[in-house]
Amino acid sequence: MAELTSALPYIGYLTVLISADNQWTVALVMLVLYNLVLFNLPLYILYAVSVYNEKC
């Protein structure tokens, strides 16, 4: 049940992406951008903060 709360925005995004009638290349680029912004960006921020806090 805890995983469902993090999966619902992704499922919603996939639903919108499927119903948008895009070419597969556009859909792939949009999916990669979604993953970079909503998944990887917070990880990079957490890493940068941890490195910054170690130096202080």
C-alpha cells in the first residue's frame, strides 16, 4: 500500500501519455524527462546536500 502512493502519479502520467496520441519517440522523450525531473533530481539534491554537510 505504501508503494501505491508513489506509483499513482506515474500511473496517471502514463495514462495521459497514452491518451495523447503522440509518436513513440515523443512519448519516450517525455517519459525520460519525467523520470529525470521527478525521480533523479531529488536524488541529486539529496546527494549534494549530504556532500555539503560533510564538508561543514
